[in-house]
Amino acid sequence: MDFIQNFPFFSILLSLGSGVLTSIMNKKAARLWNTVILLAITIMSAVLFVYMLRAGEPFTFMMGHFPAPWGNEIRAGVLEAGMALFFCLIMLFSLKGGQGHIETEIEDTKINLYYIMINLLLSSLLALIYTNDLFTAYVFVEINTISACGLIMITQSGRTIEAATRYMIMASLGSGLLLMGLCILYDITGHLLMSNIKDSIAYVYAQGTYNIPLIASIGMVVVGLAIKSALYPFHTWLPDAYGYSTVSSAAILSSLVSKGYIFLLIKIFFRVVGFDIIVDSKIVNILFVFGLLGMIMGSINAIMENDIRRMVAFSSVAQIGYIYMGLGLGTTMGIVASIFHILSHASTKSLLFVAGAGLTDASGGSKKFDDLTGSGYRNPAAGVAFTIGACSMVGIPLFSGFISKIQFAEAAVQTSLAKMLPTLICLAISTVLNAIYFMKTVIRIYTPAGKKSCRIQDAETPAVNSKQHSIYNIALLFMIILNMILGCCSQPIVNWITSGLAMFG
């Protein structure tokens, strides 16, 4: 075994152990340690990604060198390695972009607790990407839920505590359904390892002996993960959780947490159940309908908002609808489009939240549109970054969102008429709605403010540390570059996703 094949295990263990070490550090040491660990895991993920591209086939890592069912397995392919690298980059940029807010909005004695949650969240995301065992996946789903809840309520304001409570209630409902579905799968197959379950399900489904409990268990798993990833109409916790938590938390939650659950769902489709059985069960049709509803209703709710953070949060509901619509098409091309949109949405939404924070800081801390008038002039870097993120969400060429919508349209054209027409119609309607609320915001931030508004904003605008301001601008720059790489160099990325899906089976 090559030494590089240890990197997935090292990454999970390093981030998990760092959570323990961070608990005894002060805020500066915790921040520095978290940055070093995150950079180390990013480098390991990049090396593993290059290694997997050259190897051209996945590998399994048996912890303790004991095979299943006695031991546990990690499985890494080119898609897993690339996704881990992307998640690490987004987390790094989100933390650095919101570093100033972490230090001003969170009590000094609790900043190390914040980084504990960050480390646990990173370990859970990496475990969801790499694990080859369903029970291990469930354990890290719960770690993910608890750490995400901690990120929401760390500021301990009334709004964040309420948002965390809502999140925990919905997440617990999703976790319960997921656990029940996994228990039934274990009862039917007698296995927890993904590859073994797939072989047993193929046999059982061919025999037709346990089809009803099998479909019921798959349905529970799908609905449980859909609830946890905020598929419409299970999104009620999302606006407050994203809108009132600290900036880094909002960027990470919107970009990574829900995407980790969706990536796990895609793994279950391909490596646990088998995509042919998923399509044959008609579960994808349900996801398709709710995905279309999310695309429209999320955008309508965003238009009605007068708060920039909540508007961007409701936009996430629409974008998650895009992903589930792609899954619901029931084709490999639809899955490829959904995975690409996971990357596109993660890079863009973190950019929008971090840029939006700069605009609100330049407006006396207000998130209301009236007070944001002219903020693009007061903070030029944030204004440009928000405009680029908005163009990406609308689907302007050169940006990642344009490629996502093209991919979804191409996937729809290759399906039946019953799915093609609703997809193309909803894509068109959603794009128009996206343009309404994002371009409205861009026009607002570049409209000169009145004298009274300027006096209020200048009086209330907090002093900004020059070092933090430089770090903030650098983080925005890297986010913009990442978005434009996805938009301008999309074909190699689509090829990578396609080859990774081929390795999933």
C-alpha cells in the first residue's frame, strides 16, 4: 500500500483530534492551530487528488487492517478526493473571510469553542466523503449536526438560540428517519459495509421477497437526508440559521453542511442501493417534484425579503432545489449536473455571505436594503465580490452558475418529455426570479446614498483592523478566482466528476 493511501484516515483523525486539543487553547492559539491543521489537510487532499487522477481507480483502506465485518473501511476515489479538497478550500476561505466577525461577535472565552466546532465539522464532512460503512456515516452525521448547531448558537443571542433550536428539531427528525432506514436495511441484508449491502440488495430485489420493506427503508433514508439538507418544504430552520449566525458560520453552513448530506445521499444511490434500483423505485420522481418546487418557492421568498442575509439564505433553498431536481432526473448526466452545482453553489454562496458582511459593515452593521444603498462604493472589494456572486447565481457566462444551468438543461433534454418540459420551464422561471432579487441588490449597493443615510452609516460603522481587512480582501479574491475557474474551465471538472461517478459502483 502506498503511503498516500493513509491520507484520508490521517485527515479525519487529525481534524477530530484537533477538536480535543483546541479545547485547552486560548483564542489566538486555537485560531493558529486551526489554520495550520486546515492547511495541512488541504495539502493532503490535493496530493491525494493528484494521486487518484494518476491511479485511475479507487482504493479501500481497512482501519487496523481487519476486513469487514470486524473492521471498518475508508474508500477513496477521484471524486471523493476532489470533493474533500474543495470542501477544505471553501472552509479555509470562509473562516478567513469572516475572521474579524468571529473575534468581535463571539466572547473571547468562547472563541476556542468555536474552533472546536469547526474541527469536528471538518472531520464529519471528511468522514461522510470517505466512509464505506453506513453506521460510521450515521455517527458522523450526528457529529455534523451537533457541531453545526454549535456554530449557529455560539453568539448566544436570542435569534441564534431560536434558530439553533429549530435546526436541532428538524435535524433530529431527519436523523431519526435515517437511522430507522439504516436499521431496516441492516435487518434485510445483514451488512453495514456499502459494497456488501449493494450485493445483498441486488439479490433481494431480483428475488422480489422483501421489496416493500426495502423501498420503505430507502424512502426513509432519502427523506431523512432531504430534511437535513433543507429540501423544500423542510427548509423552515434555514433562513434564521444562516441569517443570524456569524458570517463564517453562515458561509460554512450554506456551502458545506447541506452538501455533505447530499454527497452521502449520492453515495447511497450508487454504492449502497444501486442507481438502477433507485430509478426503478420511482423515488427520484418525488425528489424531482420537490426540487422544482424548491427552485421556485425559494426564489419567491428571497424576493420578498428586505434583509440581505436572509435573502441570500432563501436563495440557498432555491439552489438546493436545483440539486435535487438534477437527482430527480434519474440519469447519470443529471447526477453530474447536480454534483457540479454542489461545487458551484458552495463557491458562490460562501462568496455572497462573506461579501454581504463587508457591505453591512460599511452600512453601520445594518442588513436592511435601505441602509445598504451605496455600500458598494464604501467597500469596493465587497461590492465587486457580491456582484460577481450575484452574476453567478443568475447564470451569467464566465461564472460557475452559468455552467450549472447549462448542465441541467442538457441533462433535461436527454430525458423523457414529462421531465424535460417542467425542468426547462422551471429553469427559465427560476433564472428570471434570480435576476430580480440579485440584480435589485446590486443596483441598490451601487446607488448613491442620501446625505442622511451617509451620516448614520458613518457614525455607526465600526473601526476595521487593517490586517483583518487585508485578510478579508484576500479571501474574497480567492473565492472569486475559484468561482471563475469553475466557470471558465468547466469541461475538465465535468470529466473529473463523470470519471468519479464511474468509480462509485
